[in-house]
Amino acid sequence: MRAAKGLSHFFLRDEKGQFKRITDEAQIEAALNSGNENAFWIDTKDPSTPAFTDLMNRAIDKPIESVDMHVSGDAELLARLHAARKRVGK
């Protein structure tokens, strides 16, 4: 679900000046409230279309794929089927 919605990662600058990914909500809140815009970085990724498609296929079922049928058998039966298809088409 996260990939279908899009992802966000929060990075915080450490003592060495390198950014490290942070998942602790208290650290994120402290960084946002610090007022130092150079102390953190937020990276976002666009939603994934394949992930959304897979999620929808699981939630509301995958669309039915068309199936080509080949009928063989008695000539009279085939003629009746063909006539019925014409009637239904009108």
C-alpha cells in the first residue's frame, strides 16, 4: 500500500555532516521544530503504478481476459449456433 501511495523518507544530518535515514517520530519532530532547515532532508518517491494495479487486482479482482473459443462438431448444430448469434445480434 505504501508503494501505491508514494514513499517519503526523512534524513537527518549527524555530527559528521552525513545524512542518515531516521524513522523515530520523536527525532523527526525534534528536527522539524529545531528551525534549522539544513539539519534534515525529506525524500519522496512517486506512487508506483504497478503496485497500485496489483493492489486493485487483489481488492476488486483481476479483470477477465477474453477467451477465443473454437467450436467443432455437427454441421446442423453449428448452423443453429450461427443462426442464434444472428438473432441475438439484431
